[in-house]
Amino acid sequence: MIPPPLVTDDLVSIAIEKYADMVRRICFLYLRDKADVEDVFQEVFLQYFLHINTFQDEQHQKAWLCRVTFNKCKDLNKSIWRKRVVSIEDLEIPFENPEQGELVTAVLQLPTAYKEIIYLHYYEGWTIPEIAEIMQQNVNTVYTQLRRAKTKLKQKVGVI
Amino acid sequence: MKDFASYLDKVKADEGLKEKTKAVIINAYTNQDLQSSRIDSRKGDGAMRKLMGATASIAACLMILIGGYAYYNTPVNYVSLDINPSVELGVNAFNRVVRAEGINADGQALLKQNRVINVSVESALQELVQAAVEQGYVAEDGSTVIALTALSDNEDKAILLRDRTRDRVQLLLREKDIEAVLYADCSNLQIRSQAQDMGISPGKLRLISMMQSLDPNITVEQYRGARITEIISKANELLQSSGTAGIQSQEYERTRAMIMAADQEIYQNRQRLQDQNRIQNQYQNNGQVQAGDQVQNQTQNQYQYQNKGQVQGGDEVQNQIQNQYQYQNQLQDQTSGEQQNQVQNQYQNQIVPQIQTQSSGDQQQNQIQNQTPSPTTQEPEQNRVKQGKN
């Protein structure tokens, strides 16, 4: 086992401040329960500090965190006794207008793989080849999945 | 997609969440005990999950095995065998015997000597019937009834089971040359529970209840120890006396026909064997028969007819018989010409059926025997006379 790196209060504070919102947003895509979100936060950041010496640059860190968070969320949803239907009603933040509500609801109802790509592409602004690298998938696969995700969204909300 | 992005912008980790996470992380990395456990937690989870998976799959396998065994071990149909030893076999869905129960003491003894569990129902019955024959439960006069009753909730299955078992036992009886009457019937499982309460076999109860419908005075107790043969005879008696009055259901009609047929067969078997025995005994008394097998009996019968014909110079049939006898003699001597053969062949064709009808055995035959003196002494003389005539 790799010896745990030296972790100071400051380092933890800075990292959490920097990435907490992003991790929280990914959690929002998958999890509705506050306790689940807490679990994911703890596990993601524990892993993060464990590997803190292996990151090459900022971009790498961010991509790594995205990937780990996705996986943690999916793991949590995989467990049979935690399987829950995502209920859209208890979203904490009110929608600005009905169109936004429709869109967000539609995105949340997408299959897991499509949600990831939509998030990474439209929110984080990564390009498809970058996403393919993060997700360790073929570039064309990601294109196809994005196209399918968009088709599904169009069917539900009309124009995006 | 702007709406989506603007909405996500508003999603932020609240301070409480950040603080809590921070505390946990710092705690994990400073506290040695926690450190190893928390950081290794992933590994632990994986091992745990594997263990749980293995346990679950083993449990599933066990359940399938236990379930399969329970399914195998549950009798769904029953066959009741009544000779006098009454035995009930529980048959599972795969047509194997999984329960064997002696209803009376003889049945229990029979089962003790013959292990029939886990064999097919046909072989089990074959074995039991054979054992019963060997132990003398089946009388040699052919009057014994072997009753098979197939019991199932499904009528088609009951009929199928009845036919299969009946065919097999019939085959056995034919192979081993056993004279017995086979009575095969089927019914539902309801009668089985009733029979169990009364402590008799379902096959017996079915016949007794049949009799009760004809004569309300009959009780189960009367026939508890009776042999099936007796029950069938009594049932037929009742049926004869009641005639066709009061017949309602098809089911009843069928049972009635079966009982009558079985009784008829008993009667026939008995008669046939009695006749055979009588003939045999008489010959033995006269000291004529050395080995009492049937072929000899038949030839002797022929001799007797011929003798009688000669002595009394009787009717045409007897004359024909005489001629046949002559023919036989000539064949032996090898003196006969072709023309003669033709004539005699004609005779023989006419004679043979007549002889058969007569020698198939009844009173007339016996009379003949009584009247006839010993053929052994007369034979040579007669031959000479006949040859002389020719």
C-alpha cells in the first residue's frame, strides 16, 4: 500500500473549496438523498488525497475527480438495498421557468451514460475527444451516445 | 442547454457538507486507527461483496437442491395393490415410487422383504406381485383377484397410470403363466384419505362403497380382512340381484361392468382349472397317466372317445372319431395309400373342431371317462380290428 501522503488542514480546505461544487453537481445528477451525497463526498475526497501525488496537472485532477465521482454515485445506486426511484418533486432548488423545469427533469431521467456525457459536454465544456479519454471509451462511441441523448431530450422537450 | 447549465450553476455544496467532509478527511489522515480502516475501506467492501456473493450463490444452490429433493420426494399419485396383502405406493411426478406402505400385516411383511423405493412404479408392482405369487398369496385355481387402483387428482393421469401398471402386471402374469384375475381401476385422491381414516386400502374401500350403494347393510368392518376375491364375488352377487335398477351414473355403470367381468373371469378360471384337475385326478386314480401334463391328457381323451365309439357303435361324431383313430394307426404302420390319405384328411378336417369342442371339458367328458375301461389293455386289440376292416 502506498504510504498516505502528508495531509494538512489547509490543503484539505483548499481542495474541498475548489472541487466541492463540482462533486455536488455530479451527485445532483444521480442522488437525491443527503446522506448518500455525504457518503460520496467523503469517499471521493479520501481517494483524492490518497492519490494527490499522482496528478499531473489541474485538468487531470478535475477529470479524475469527475470520473471517481461518477463511479461512486453509480456504485451507490447499484446496491440493491439502496435502489430508489429518482423523484423529481423533491429538488431543492426551484426552477426559474417551466421550460427549465422540463429540461432538467428530462436530463435527470436519461440513462446513466448519457447523463455523464451531457454534463461533461454542456456544463464542463469538454470536447468529445476529451470526454472519450476521461471515460476511457472510443471517440465515436461518445459521439453516438451524445447524439442519442440529444434525440431523447428532443423527443421530451422539443427544441434544446 | 443554457437552462440546464444555469440550473446546475445554482447547485452548490453547502457549507455544512464541506465542513463535515473536511472533518472526516482530516480525522482519517491523522488518526492512525481510522486511517487504515477508512482508506482500506474499498478493499474491505470488495472482499465483503465477494463473500456475500459466494454465500448467496451457495444458499441459492442449496435451496434448489432442497427444493428439487422435496419435489422428487413428494408423492403426487398413488397406486393401491390389493391381493390380500394390501400395499399402497406413493408415486412422484417422475413416476418413481417414493412411499411404500403396507395397509395390512401381510402387506407390511411383503414390503419388508422387497424394497421398492426409488424404482419405477411398474417395476415395483411387478416385483411385489411376483413376490406375492411366490409366497402363495395367489391361489393356483386362478380365482385370485389382483386389484390395482390408481389414484390421482388428475383424471387423465389416473387413467394413464392405471393402464400402464395394468399392462405391466398382465405381462408378468402371462410370462410367468400365473392364473389370476386382474382388476384395474382408478379414482381420485379423495377416496384415499377416507380409506386412510378407516385403515383399509383405497382399492378395497372403492369396492366396498360400491357394494354399500347396493346394500346399505354392508359395513366396512365386515370386509376389512376379506380378500379382494371375496369382495368381488359378493359385489357381483349384489349386482346380479339388483339388476339394472337404480343405475344412475356412467361411473357406476363402468365399475359395475368391470366387477362383473372380473367375476366372470374368476368363474371361468376356476372352472377351467377344476376341470383340468378333475381329469388329471381321475387318470391318476386309474393308474393310466404317468406324467400328468396336458398333451397327454388330450391324447388320452381322444382315445377314450374312440373307445367309446367302438364299444357303443354310436352316432356319427363317434364314427368320425373312430376313423381318425384308424388314420393315425395307418400312418404309424405306413401302409396307407394316397387315396386313403385324402379321404382321411377330409375326415380329419371335420373331426378336429368337433373333438376340440367336446374335449374342452365338461360333464360329458367325465362320463366318458367313467364308462371307458382302461385303454392300455384294449388298444392293441382295437387296432387289429380296425386294420382288419380296412
